[in-house]
Amino acid sequence: MTLLPPPLIALVGRPNVGKSTLFNRLTRTRDALVDNTPGLTRDRQYGVIKRGDNPYRLVDTGGYEADPQESIVHLIREQTIVAMEEADLVVFVVDGAAGIAADDLEIAEKLRISGKPVIVAVNKTEKRLDERSAVMFYELGLDPVAPISASQGIGVMDLLDLLEEKLGRIVPPELELDEEGLPKEGLAEEEKTPTRLAIVGCPNAGKSSLINRLLGEHRMLVSEIAGATRDSVDSPPITIGGEEFILVDTAGIRRKARVSLRVEKYAAIAALKAMDRADVAIMLLDAERGITDQDKRIASHAVESGCGLIIVVNKWDLMPRGRDVLKEFRTEIDIEFPRLSHCPIQMISAKSGFGVDKLMPLATKISRAVKMRISTGEFNRWLEGATERNPPPRAGGKPVKMRYGSQVKVSPPTFVIFANRPEKVGDAYKRYLENQLRAAYPLDGAPLRLIFRGGA
Ligand code: GDP
Ligand code: GDP
């Protein structure tokens, strides 16, 4: 599978220099916590900078202290180092009002050794609006050095230019700026929202292995200090096959893997929560273990939560050749969960990578199904056809009639159908209508809701 995530930019610097403020300015979100207390932005925060056609991923590190005394400081320091390693470019934020601090020298040293492209952003320079205040920061031995004011939005565009230059990208010439000197398009405005994908399943099914494979990185720091980190549980948006995805509750899965107490129970709850927040869920089954009770609980919740579902059987590499494992699982699912018979099933090995490239195209397809909108006119033409071909059975000697209907919601597609005697529409007929709707539209993998109402 080819994986080309947008370049990752890390904001690095000691606490209170203005990293969170700059993060907000660049992504135009309030995601990172801004506070006067040093070290309050503790977890790594991910966001997206959108500039013309070039998106960048931005990570705000928790800050960096040269002499860690408490474990939280140590953690922050580790995160900074990880961010430095992961990033394609580091924006080293320093405090222009405070001058060079001892910690700045140590960070600079680490950055010089790392060989990463660096831009030094000298923040809080709004009072000295010339470059002179920034000049002394050349002593850090890193360049370029750019004076900015994150809180006032000064110099941020120049910083973006430098960034693009360093990454060898071209600034679109047609870019228009607003009063704040930011691109008019809106830096973080999404035309299309990324598909939110949850990966759920029993402990040891291979969720972490699959996530690692999809993210293409094999280390992601997870805090174990309870309550110390703000829960940034979702992955940054990743682009696979031209589509953007966010992996929901990734950190939860990783953290959970290290929680030994009541793991099964914890895992089940986490899975349900993740599905509630996802457009599409991958239900990961262990080919060796078969379908467990917990899998069954997850499966029935998938129907209720309204997210789309892909059934994925992992550990293909452990299966004997010649055995049709997929068919065995399909049969069992169709018997146990007839309501999931429209969900695609895919065999993979998270370990070897077999089949993994099929997952994201499937997820994209199902995401479209989950968000599908059928116009009222079209829906009623379909309803007329379906009820003519096979009219609802009479109840108590009197006819049951569908008058008309319309789609009232997406995610999942929900339809209200008005009938003369809605309480007399039997389950078999409801199933008939659902199957007909699935036959007419590409809705595989998406749950459907048909609601019958009287009157109108
Ligand atoms: P972080 O700990 O590095 O993430 O720093 P924050 O973004 O939380 O900012 C620390 C403090 O500096 C906050 O009180 C901000 O309002 C303030 N600050 C951020 N940018 C500027 C700036 O450009 N000028 C001034 N004067 N203050 C700023
Ligand atoms: P999680 O608890 O669902 O996150 O599962 P992990 O990703 O931690 O995997 C559990 C165990 O199964 C680990 O020992 C993995 O190496 C192993 N594993 C995961 N995927 C595969 C696979 O495709 N084939 C084989 N043979 N082992 C796998």
C-alpha cells in the first residue's frame, strides 16, 4: 500500500513561548489549550494547515524542559523528541520578549544534531516591529529566523512562506489574504470532511498492528499518567488513495493494550464509544479464535450505532492454505447476524500486509453509502415501484397503503414512510423494503432506518 501523508510540521519550544497560540493561529482552531500556566498543553495536538492545495499536518508538542524533575516534564520532553523525529520540519518557537534561555540552547543543540529542517520563530515581537529583536536568535546556530507575533497574527504569512520554501513547495500565486494576513480560503476549512474510521475488536485481534500499518509509523507515545493528558485520541488526518481518513480513538486502543485490569470489559466499552463517533467501523476478527461473545456484542452495537461496517478477518497468514476461512466466517455471520449480511467481509494479515490495501477503498465506499442522500422525488418513485411490484399484505381484511416518504437524515440513511396504518406494516414487509432499497442504491455496509408513520 502506498501511503503519502501530508508533511508533518512540529512546533517545538519550552513552555509558555506561545506554541499553542501559534498552533491555533495556523489551524484556526481552539484545539490546543492556551493558558498562562507553563506546560499546560501537555499532549501532542494534531491539526491541519490548509494552504491552497497543500495540506500540512501540524503537531503541537507539550514543551521541553532541559532538566526534567517530575514525570510529566519528562513525558513532555519525550514527546518533543518523538515529534522531532517524526516531523519533516520543526518550527522552533522562542520568546522574543524574554531572549535566549538556557533551555533554548539545549533544544537548539538537539535540533542541530537531528539535521531536520528548522525555522526559528521568534514570538512575542509585536512591540518591536522590526527584525532587530530577532537577530540575536541567530546565535542559536539555526536559520532562518522569523519574527512573529502569534497572538497578533503578525509575520505568520511570512512563516508559512518560509515553511513552503523549506519543504520545496510552491506557494499558489492566487492566494488572497484577509486583514489578519491569513489566506482568505480559511486555513483549516474543509470542503470535504475526512471519513472517521474506528477499528474495533477483541484484545489481541490485531487492532494496534493494523493501525500501525495504516499510519505507517511504528511508534506513538501514549501517556500513562492518568488525567495528566488531554485526551487527543484520534489520529491526525491521513490521506490514502486520495481520500482523507481519521482513525477514531487510536490512542484509546493503544493505551488499553497496556491496561491489564478488566481488559475485556474496558475494550468492549471503548469499542462502543468509538463506533458512536465513527462513520465507518472495521470490526476486526481473529481468524484463529473465530467469533467470540464480545464480537457478537460489538456486532449488534454496530447495527444500533448507525455507523457503516466492514467485517475484517485478521491473521490470514496463520490459516492453512486451501481452507476457505472467509466463507466460514460469512456463513456464521449470515446465520448469527442476518442484519449484517450486506456488510463486506475482507481477509487480511496486519502482520504481512496482505489485503490491507483493500480496506481503505472499502471504507471510502461505505462512508459514501452512510452519507448517501436520496431526493424525495426519487425516493417516492422507488417507493411506488417497490409497493406496486409487491404490495403490503392486507391486515384484518383491510389494505395497508404506503402514501409517500422521504429521507430525513444521513449517517445512517433514515427514511420516514407515511402509511395509512403504520402499525400494521409487518417485519417481513419492512425487510422487503430494505432489501429493495439496497438493490436500487449502493448502500452496502451502511445500516438503514425505515420509520413508518401515520397521518400526513
Ligand atoms: P505554549 O506553552 O508554548 O503553548 O504557550 P501558549 O500558546 O500557551 O502561550 C503562552 C502565553 O503567551 C499566553 O499567555 C499567550 O497569550 C502569550 N502569547 C502567545 N503569543 C504571544 C504573542 O505573540 N505576543 C504576546 N505578547 N504574548 C503571546
Ligand atoms: P490488539 O490488542 O487488538 O491491538 O492486537 P495487537 O495488534 O496488539 O496484536 C495482538 C497479537 O497478534 C500480537 O502479538 C501481534 O503481533 C499479533 N498479530 C496481529 N496481526 C497479526 C497477523 O496478521 N498475523 C499474525 N500471525 N499475528 C498477528
